[in-house]
Amino acid sequence: GAWDRKECSQRILELEPLQNADAIFRTVLTDSDEKRLCELAEAIGDEIKAALSEERIGDAASLLRSFNRLSVIEHVTVERLLGSSMNLVGRFFQDRADAIRDLCLFEQFREAEVELMKLERATAPEAFGDELAEVVKLPSLYTLFSGMKERSEARAARDKQYAAELEAARRDGKRLQRLLTAQKVELEERLASMSAQFQQQLEEVARQQADREEQARILREALENEKAQLLAQKEDELRVARELNQQERVLQVEAARRKLQEEYEAKLKEAQDVQERLAAEAAAAREAREKAQQESVAALQQQIQTVEQQRAQQASQTQVVSDQIRAKAHAGRTGESVEGRAVEGSPDWYSFLDDEGRVYYYNIMTAESTWQKPARTDVRASSHGAQAAPRASAERAIAPGRYGGRVLEMLEGLRRGDLTEIYLAICRLGDDGIRDIAAAMPNCPQLQTVSISGNRIGSAGAASFAEGMKACPQLQTVDISSNSIGDAGAASFAEGMTACPQLQTVDISSNSIGDAGAASFAEGMEACPQLQTVDIWGNSIGGAGAASFAEAMKACRQLQKVNISGNSIGDAGAASLAEGMKACPQLQVVIISGNNIGNAGAASFAEGMKACPQLQTVGISHNSIGFFRIRALKKSEPRCDDGARTRVAGAVGEISREGSTSQRASVDAQLGKQRSAKQKEASNWTQVSS
């Protein structure tokens, strides 16, 4: 009953043609097939990742095309593996696009242009197809690059022009100051010379007075001697007359002696009168000279004071011109009217009109804006006096020109001590900038929110910020994500957390933190029992770090959201996290996507979910969980979803509640919020800085 070749061929030709030839591959894979397929996909994925990291874009594209040939196998595991590979490529080029935006924000246009050219070559349609173009959006990148470059060049040209005008004004001011200073020095020299001459005259008068007194003394001594000799002669004559008993002669001699005494008394009195008259004349002459000297000195001092006032007026005028130039520069950067008026009695403040005609006030030194008229300070009235010191110290504290207007506004608010929130995401602060912010934070112990993500902060900056946190015990929200604080910075940040027991939300994601940093952060968590949201995704945390984190969860029973995705916690970490979840009955969102978790870890995690009755959203995508384990997990816990059909542009994954498609899309958007928020903030900052 066997068919021969001819009959067999005839029967085959009589069969109906296949309507869908690809359906022939639609089958059910066994566990061994699935395991082998996963191993093959993992190997290809590693090769793609290595090619991308080594900039071998062509090799990565070739590997992805080869991998896409498996799409003929219509199976959920194949679809998930293909989606994971496409997601890997999409994230790589999305990161490159984000890096180009950062370069544009930081005005590193030469590097940005080089990266744009590389990205254009890498994302050509023949390499990865048209899907990647929707992720990268190269035309919008070129538009952003050209627009920001043109604005930067125009701003640089305006700043150069204003700098030249400012330098010319300062140069003219210095020249006039030199002339006035020379005039003042000349007057002071004349005053010194006049004082020296007057002193010499006083010394000459004193010398003459001394000579006169000496002559009068000699005259008195001569008269006294002459009187004594004559009286001695009369005494001798009187003695002889008495011895001879010549009474008449005695009377004559006594009369002559009395007359002699009277004559010499008169001469001595006349000499005394002459001496007193000469002394009075000398005193009158001295007083006249002193009065003339005082009048001359007063006249010179008045001239010196006039010159000093002219110097002060010139310095004030130079400052006014400089302020006007700075106001023009500010108007050129912000597009505001340059017809600002200086506020009387409040230096550096100018009044402007907004688009609706309302008056507002702007400080050209601190970049502060306010609707209320500044209080009168009259700092400039003292010019060089002691009252000018506070302004100088304030300028040193906020370093005008070093930061953008938003940073200066926050620094000024911190200096005043009236801030409760700080939003400085993507402001290129660096370690030095965050040190300035932290140094001013003690002025605002009432701070509740601080956002400093994306500022290139290292471990040193984290240490400075932690010191500032210690002065703000009312902090409730801190976002220090997308920096590079590392394990050392995480340890410092944890020390700051211990001083903030009211913390409710902490985001330290994407900070190059490993197990040691996670352990330190866990110690900080234990001091914050009111924590509700913790984001620590995108680091390098392993099983040991996850164990420390899970142990700290037991001290934070109010936790509602935990995102530890994009790490490497593995099965052991998932088991530890499940134990921590049992102590947090209020948990609503837990995301562990992209953590190399296998079937054993998924089983342990499912046990932890049972202790969280309020749990609504769970993310487990991009792990190494088998198809049948996922199916069993979803059957026992409908709150889970493997995210097999996540779009290429997705950053992490996406989970559902009760398996609803519409709800899964809603949660998908919520979990993609982190990157879009940073992109939006970067776009806003681009508009502000331009």
C-alpha cells in the first residue's frame, strides 16, 4: 500500500496552498527550547552591548538584524527577548541624545557637534531602521543645537560689547579719579608746608620773647646792683655822721637815702611795665598769626573736602554708568526693556514694566526680582564710608557672574533666610556650587524641599550638602539624583539624613552607588521613620546592598513606594527585599525591573507581596524570569506584569493592576515620568538661560 514517487508527488500537488507560510513556525517551546533560546538571546545581547560600548555601531546593527530573524517564531518569549534587545539599543541612543542636550546646555558646542555627527551616522535607516529615528529625534536635536549655539554666540557678542563699554566707563572713571587724587595730594602738601612755616614762625617768636625776657632780667639785676651800691654808700655816710654826732648831716643822709630808694623803685617799675607791654604785644602777634594760620588751613581743608566730594561723586557716577550697562546686559539676556529707572535710595535696584504694564524691581547685582519697592538704604551716599561694607560682603557671598539668574535668586533667598524650597536641577553647580548652597542653608532652618539633580556633584559636593542638611531638621523632600556621588558621597548623605527625621521623599538614583553606599544609605533610612518614597534605581547595587536596604525598610513602616530597578540585586536581593516588604504594609508601588532576577527570586518576591494588601503597582520586567514562572506568578498575583511588549523608547518597564490594558498604559506613562521630567526641566532651563 505504499506510494511510489510519482503518486506521492501527484498527491502533494493536489493539496491546497498555505495561506500563511509563517504560521508554520507558530509553536509552543519546551522548557529546554526556552532555556536554550534565552541563552542564545543573552549571548547576542551581550555582544550587542559590548559593540555599543566600544562604539562599533555597525557590528551592533548587524547583530540586531540577525537577532530580528527570530521574529518568525511567534512566541511570547521570543517577543520579550527581541523587545529587550531593542530596548537596550534604544536606551543607548537615548542616553547619547541626552548627553548631546547636556553639552548644549553647558554650551560645549564643539563636542556637541562631533557627537551629533556620530549619532547621525549611527542612526542611519540602513543600520537600525526607522524605529530608532522616533527615539532619537535627530532633527529636533539639530534644531536645539543650532538655536542654542546662535543664542550663545549672540549673547557672547553682546556681553563682549557690554564688557568693552563697562571697561571704558571704568577707565574714564579711574582717569578722573587720578586727576582728583593728584589735586588732593597737592592741596595736602600745601597744607603741610603751611603748617611747617607756621611752626617755624612760632619758634622764632618764642625765641625773640626769650631774648626780651633775658634783657629785662639783666636790666633789673643792673638796677638792683646799682641801687645796692648807692644805698651802701649812704649807709656809710649815715654811720660816720652818727659817730661824729652830726644830727643835721644824719637827717640829710636819711633824706637822700629815701629819695634814692624811691628813684630806683620807679626805674624798676618802669622796666617791669616795659617787659609786660612787650609780652602783651608778642602774645597779640602770636594770636594774630594763629588766627591767620587757622583761616588758611580751613580754606585748604575746604578745598580738600571739595575735591573729596568730587571724587565721591565721580565714583558714584561711574557706578551708575556701570549699573546702567549691567542693566542693558540683563535686558539683552532676558529680552526686557532697557528703559529701567534707578530706584532712589536703593543702589543696584531698577524698576521695569512687564508685558501687562505692572511695575517690578530688579537688582542688577544679585539678579533678584520683586514686586515690592526695595527699602531705602542710601548705601551709595556714603561712597567710601563704613556703610558700603555690607554690599561688598554680599557680593563676595553670591559671586555675581559665576552662576545663572536662578542660582543667584536661590542664593539671595538663602542669604535672606526666607526660603522653604530650593529647585536647582540641571544648573551645572558642581562641587563648588553646591558648597556655596550648603554654606547658606543654615540661614533657612525651615527648608522643606531641595532638588539638586543633574548637577555633576561628586563625593566632595555630597559631603558639603550633608553639612547643610544638618542645619535643616524640617527637610521633607531631597532629590540628589543623576549625579556621581558614589559610595563615599552616599555615606556623607546618610549622615545628613540622620539630622532630618521628618524626611518623607528621597531620590538618590543614578549616582554610581554600590553595595557599600547602599549600606550607608540604609543607616540613614533608619533615622527617618516617616519615609514614604525612596528612589535608588540606576545604580550598581548587588545582593548585599539590597539586604542592607531591606533591613532598613523594617524601620520605615510608612513606606509607600520603592524603586530599586536598574541594579543587580539578583535572586538573593529579591528574597531580602521580600522580607523587608513584610514590615511595610502601606506599600503601594515596588519596582525591581532590570535586576537579573530569576525564577527563585520571583518566587520569593511573590511571598513578600502577600504581606502588602495596599500594593497596586509592581514592576518586574527586564529580568531573567522564565515564561512559565511569569505565567504562574501572574496567575497567583494579577498585580504583576512582565512588560513583554514595552515600547523601544521605554526607560524601565511598566506594570499593571488587575492586568487592565488601559491601566497598564497609564502606569507606563507614570514610570516613564522620571526621564521626561528631567528633559522638561532641561528644556525650561534652556529657555531661562537663553
